[in-house]
Amino acid sequence: MPLDPVGDLLTLLDIERLELDLFRGQSPDEEESQRVFGGQVIAQALVAAYRTVTDDRTCHSLHAYFIRPGDPKVPIIYQVDRSRDGGSFTTRRVVAIQHGQQIFNLAASFHVPEQAWNHQHAMPDVPGPDTLDDRTEWRRQFAEKLPPRHRGHFLRPRPVEMREVEPLDPLKPAKASDVQHLWFRVARPIDEAPWLHHCLLAYASDMALLGTGNRPHGVSWMTGELMSASLDHAMWFHAPLKFDDWHLYTMDSPYAGGARSFNRGSVYDSHGHLVASVAQEGLMRKAVRKPKP
């Protein structure tokens, strides 16, 4: 049976309804996973919120905290609180639970479409996706330097295609500007509801943002010298989007200190429209090397 990472992702986001405002999500069956990918929890929680909101409203912002690492071996329960249903705005709070404890919470606001003044910053002028290598192809040149048990995970087919404008060696990154650009999209065409494209972008938005703050310091979690994890995540959706088309993700990290880095992102569609903005703080701590016995 041919691999279909996009189909697997859509199944992952099709969370099970247990009760009116109670949902259950699963994680991929991957032996090497030690914790649940943050983007998965964001996207599944946003799906849960969307399923309690009327069809005329779309998410315009979300704010989330990662509280505990997610266990990929057990389901995640998502409990939705219907905070408010107003005339033009709807507010939801979603709590993700495992082993009887909160691992994540999310607040999301939904808005009836309105027309008013409009402006945006211009999309950066960078090479287009057709001129760049796919991230998986770029990684192949480093795979032989990894322990065999990690190579499959490093090169596995992924549901989101990514093409970096200035990729760094993931094993020995040079010090570089904190600004980075990449093109990304769902790896094949899909025919899904418009709101699900917001959820898919939410999933993908956590993929490269955390590493932005590492770039000026030439460090990588893959070398064992860095402990990193997403601490929070915020998104603002400015417009409808189709995430099976190319989008440019422009990121920077204006500050790092106190074992945390602050990272920002802007997402443009291929026509230059700013469709989303992202902000995240992440753990950026020196790893403690255990002495060899």
C-alpha cells in the first residue's frame, strides 16, 4: 500500500467526539517519538474548538501554553469550554489532558467576516520554491552521519513539504542571521473545508519556528548540546488560505536570554498576501552532558 503522509495527517486531525464538548485525539505510531509534536496538539485542539462553533465564523487568533510533554503512547482528551457566543465574536477554551493532568491549554477567538480598512507589510523578495531543494532531499547528505536508528525518522516522508531558502547543516550549524525563510505546503492537493486549512497551517507553524533562535549561536538539539521545547504558541489568521498551495514562512528571533528564545513568523501566500502571523517562546537551555561510565 503506497505511503500517504497527508492522508495520515488528515486522519490524525479527524479527532473522535466522545460527548458534546469532549474529544479524543491519537498520535502517530512512531517508535522513536519521546513526546507529542507540539503542532499536533495545537491543530487537534483547534479542530476541537472549531467543531463547537457555527460555520459562519473562522478563527482569527489563538494563544496556547505547553504545560507538560505529551505522551505519544496514549490518547489525548480535549475538553472544550464554550466561553462566549457573542454577536460577532465567539470564544473557546480547550484543555488537553493525559494521565489525569493538563498537558496543554488553548484559547481561541472566532469572528464573523467583516470588511474594513486594509494594509500589510510586503512579502520579502526571496527565491521561489521551484528553485530550491526539498528539505528531505537536503537532509539526505547528512543522513549517513547519524546513528542508523535515527536515519529512518530523519528522512521519513512528511505531510508538509518544506523548502528552505538558506538551510543550515543540522549537525554542525554555522552561526547565521536570526532571519530565515522557507516555503511550505501540504504535500499533495486536498479537498477539505476552508477551516481545516487553518488547522493544517497551525500544525505546520511549529515545525521550524523554535530553531530560529538557535541560528545566531550555531547550536542544534541534534548535537546534544541544547535542550529545547516550545513553551507557548500564538497565531493570528488574517485571511482564508489554501495550504496545499505554496506559502512563504518568514521568521526571526529578536531576543534570546534567560534560557528562552522569542521567535516570530509571518506567513504569505504565493501572491504575496499576508495570511497569518505567529509568535512563540521556546526553551533554549544548555544540555547537561552525563559523564561516561
